[in-house]
Amino acid sequence: MRAWVLRLALTSVGASIGMSMGTAAMAAEDPAQVLATAPAQSLSAQPPSPQPPADAQPAVLTIARVFGNPGLGGASPHALRLSPDGTLLTSLRPRADDKDRLDLWARDTRTGAERMLVDSKKVGSGAELSEAEKMQRERARIGGSKGIIAYEFAPDGQSILVPLDGDLYLATLDGQARRLTQTPGGQLNPIVSPKGGFVSFVRDQNLWAQPLAGGAAKALTTGGGGTIHFGEAEFVAQEEMDRRTGYWWSPDERHIAVERFDEAPVHVATRAAIGATGTSVYRQRYPGAGTPNVLVELYVINPDGGGQVKVDLGVDPDIYLARVDWLPDGTALLVQRESRDQKRLDMLRVDPATGKSVILFSEKAGAKSWLNLSDAYKPMKDGGLIWRSERDGYGHLYMFAKGHWTQLTRGPWVVTSLVGVDEAKRRVYFMGTRDDVLEQQLYVIDLAHPGTPTRLTERGWTNAATMDAANTRLIVTRSNPNQPPQVYLADTDGKRLDWISENAVVAGHPYYPYLAAHRPTQFGTIKAADGTTLYWEMIAPPLVEGKKYPVFFQHYGGPGTGQQVTRGWQGALPQYLVSQGYIFFQIDNRGSYNRGKAFEDQIYHAMGTVEVQDQLAGAKYLQSLPFVDGARIGIYGWSYGGYMSLKMLEKTPGVYAAAVSGAPVTDWQLYDTHYTERYLGDPAKDPASYATSAAWAQTSDIKDPLLIIHGMSDDNVFLDNSLKAIAHMQQTDTPFEMMLYPGNTHRVGGPGISEHLWGTIMEFMDRKVKNKP
């Protein structure tokens, strides 16, 4: 389970720009002045933000404008890449009239000239996507995106593979696009082979390859069909393991590693996708906790489909195929094999000629813990391996070479991702939280003398970075509550060479008319019951002395996802809530990510316990503030946050004025194996953990107003979860309200829908919280 409509649906709403904490006109109206005397540690505010003219009259922010076009965040390119020769910087950009539709743009790095390279409306066919591709997009959290959502340079840099509307196009640098495929059902997982000889893809559950220079596509596997799939990632790999594909070319194009999975053992869930004009019934293979997973095999084949060799994955078939990579010289495969209970991860070295495997090393979890998968690793040409491990209690980088380990980073902070490895200069670039748990910064270390990492990005920002294949330049994306995302090109020392998207909030920027009314974000800490430090953030309206304000208290609370409280851009929706007279507040509880294993492990076999306690600590802190009306705190959460809304009402009645529960899991045996068993174990072995963690059976304890929301075509958290809870509430005469969205999946949103969703939420919150008698 990963965040969906969390952080207030920020993937689909507009930008927000913060004001410096020191810019409030009157001390009596500045929450920072009040918070400074509150019983908690108040952290520093953000760097100064762009200032509106002194005589500016703020425009009125509305729900319709928050979700309207163009996006209030301004120009925000996605999927930025440098061409192999470095002369072009490409990206996907939203259209001004449709922020959810993306086109491919190119910028000449020598002249700065920009142009649209592929217009998705002109090139695309407009065909309906296959159900398989729709589901893949749901798993990747891009279900609402249209147009071009991915692309890939050919190795020579002279053409670009562009998937669009279910088919494949080859775009050249002059803006022309040649259609490569035109078949019913579409193509999944398309890529260009490492040397540019082929474009490969999955069609009809088999792996295909087509010469890039021209010629017919050929099926490389022929056994796909029914419950058998070749070249795809199974449901839990996509949804929970962040593995999107099921095949991997060797660097020299001599071999392809191909996953084969059989869904026959997996439970068939009958899912009704209820829409406004009819209902479609899907018999979806969904592996609920404690039930069988797919049967996974791995093969190595030649580019013509011959020479099939089965990889030895061990004697236990009930494992997860976590990651597959080739060594840089193509002589061997590295396969990560994860145990069903996710307490052991074996790194296998596989001989592609024979399929024989040996264990290079293993990671093992503690007695009351589990292993988190990561993409922060890289095989090196000299035979070494950069590897992220949490073996010392925090996520850090290690070097594995010739059977020996060298720890490269250490301390009470975490490495969050690996950006690049320059083997020639022996430098490793990574993102981490060394300077501030609320910030993601870019660092570099010297492999020969790792010592203290050197920070390459500015404090006060949350950053992300990618590096070109030649290790010569960095693309850095940054934001903070005072500034929506900016993108710049930097050298390997972090020096900014050029703005890719400065996105300055000046006249003409979509958010500029609302800047004068924007409120600052305050950060602080409180202590959990066991003394653990918890971080919170708050945005308040201009405070009038003696007046008490209602609170819109957002939460997520679940493990395995990114933090909610960061020094990053949040979008305009929190600002809308504040403009309606609410204080916006959220806090990261124990059990969430990026704070080390001891912090996260506290929810082991105990979901719905410490998370509820820590959110309660946040509520009690709010109630201690002189400008907060402690009787008017409304809570909101989606997915795991929706589950939390139910548990918070059940366990702490009378604390919250009302709750919104969006797409909640109410019975963890209805949720998938890889996520649920990681934290709760096997329900056959520990049924008590599932019973106490469930939310549906305790809904009769709810005494406070509740609104449940669910998409009626949700293929991730099935509607059965909400139906189980409401059936119990009806049987026990427990009042509640409900809003269903026909045709919507786990992501409830889109033109008109987003406005209705948030209009419904706000009408409920106003009635039960803000205007509570």
C-alpha cells in the first residue's frame, strides 16, 4: 500500500507558495508568535518566499481553481533526461488547457531553445487503453495521466521510443513520429534494447521483439495465455515491490532474462466495477493475506527466443522475485530472492549459460522486524556492489567487494536513494536526511575515503536528483513550502549551471494572484508516550486574539511510504482549507518511514496501536494551544489514512469532532500478501494480530460523526472493505454518512470529480466541525 490521495491529492492539485515566517503584519496574527510559547519544540521556518506587491489584493482561492487549469504549481516538467550526447534535455510537460495530459518537449542544452517534440493529441490515435495497461497505471499511481507518460532514447540518441494510446511510436529529433505497432490490446512494458537493435514489449501475455530499424515483431515466448504471463510483473510486484517489469536485457543484447508467472493458485476475487452507465464484473486474481501467491519462474533466452535456460531460484517455490539485474559485462545475473515472510533476502549470482545460482550474501531481519526492499544499489564494472542496508538500524550504503563489506555512510539518519556512481572518480551520489529529517539533500562521498558526506544542495529544501549515464551532470528538482518545484542542471559539485524550470512566482505565474493571501508553514516536535520525537507541521489563518479555530487534521500513518511532514511543496489545497478558517495540521507517527527501523518496527504485528496513540498526542498538543478549539478537530485520511480515521474514532471516542475515511482497509485479510504479511505475519499463525488490527468489527464503538468515501471500481482496496464496515454499522444501528464514486478506482479524481469529492468533504467538515454548535 503506497500513498494515493495522500498529502491532499498533491499529484493532481495546484501549487502553493509560502510566505516567510517573518512577514506577518501583526504579531497578534502570527501563529509563530503563539507557537513559540507552546509546550513543544518549534523548528525553523522556510527561506523567504516571493513577495506580492504591497498593494496586492488577494484573489479568492476556490476548490474549482485548485483543481483547474493550468495547474497552480506552474511549469513542472516530468521525466527529465539528457540525450546520450548531452545536446538535448527532454521532459514531459502538462498542457496549459489540460494539466493531466503530457507532451514530449526537448531543449537544446547549447542554445537553450525549446520545442514540443511530440504532441500527444496530434500523434496519438485516441484509442482506449487495455484493461491491463489501465491496471499497470493504477499500480504506478498515474491512473489520471493522459498522453505521453513515458519515453526512452535509443542508444544512439537519434530517436525516442514513445508509447501512446496503447501503441508504440518512434520519434526522431525533427519532430516526426513513425508508428511501430497497431494491434488490438496494446503493448505493455516497451523498451529499447541496450544496443538499439530492438524494441521489446509484452503483447497477449508473451514477450515480443521488433527490429528497431524495421521489420516484423516476433514472439520470443509462446506459452503465455490464460493464467500464464511472460515478461510482466505480477500484481504484488507492481503494487508493493516497486518492480514494474518482468524482463531484462543483458547489456550486450546476447540474452534476456524473462519472468514467467502462473496465477492459477491465486484466489479469484469477483470485483464489480460499478460505473454510471453499467457494471462490469471482473474475476481478478487477488492474493489476499494468507492465501497463495503466483508461481514464479525465471528464464534466460536468446533475442530470437531460443536457447531457453531455467534459473535455479531454490527449492522453495513460495518466494518473491524481488529484483533482477545483469552485471555490467553481461556475464552473470544478480537476482534478489525474498522469503515469503520477508525476513530474509538472498542475493543470487546466476550463470546465464546454465541457470545455476549461488548465494553471494543474505540480509536478515530481526525477530520483530522485516526487510524493506530498495533500489539503492548498483553493480560496478570492477566487480563490486554498492548496496543499501538497514543492518545497523538505519538505511545506509555499503560496498560489497571480494566477499567483504565496507560501510560507506553511518549515523542516525537514512540514505533514501542512490543517484549515481562515478567509478572512474570513485564517487557515490545519493539522497539522504543527514542534515535534517524533514529535508532530502543530495550528497557525495569518496569511495576511497568515505568519511563525512559532502552536501551538494541547499538547506531549507526537499530535493530529488538524477544523473546522466556519463556521470557529468545532475538534474535537481527542489521545493519547499515557499516555492513550488524548481528544476536546474548542475555539475558534479552541485553548482547550478542553468535553470531548467525556475518557476518563479511572479506576474503571469498561475499562483501569483493568490500569493498575497498565502499563509506560512510552521514545523515543530512533540514527544510520543515512550519519549520518541514526533514531527508536525501546521498552517494557520491570520489569528485574531481571543478567537479559537477549528482544525483540519490530516493523517496517513502507515508504514513503508514516504514521510508526510517534510519541507516540501504541498500544493494549494491546504491553503484553501486555511482560507476557509481551518488550521491545517499533520504529524508523522511511529511506524512510518525514514526514521530508522526502531521507529518503524513499532507497528510489527500491531497495526492500529502506536499510530493511534501518536495521532492522539498530536490532538492533545493542539488542544493545549490557546488559539485552537479543542472540541472542533476534524480528521481526514485516505487508504491507510482512511483505516486510521476509523481506528482513531474507535479507540479515542470524543476526541475528534468528526472523521472522513477514504478508501479504508477495514479487514487486513482482504488486503494483499506482500504488504500485509510484512507487518502482521501469516493470519493462520497469528490470527490475534489480524483480529485486533481490523477496523470493521469495532465500528459499533464509533460515537462521533463519520463520512466514508470509496471508489466503486477500486481494484486495490476493494469496495468490500467499506461494505463490510457499513454492514456492521447498520446491523448495530451505528450512524454514519457515505459517498460512493461510480467508475473511480483507488484514485478518486479527475475533471469534475475532484471538485465534487472535496466539496463533499468540506460540506461535511463545515457541518460537523467548523459550524458545530
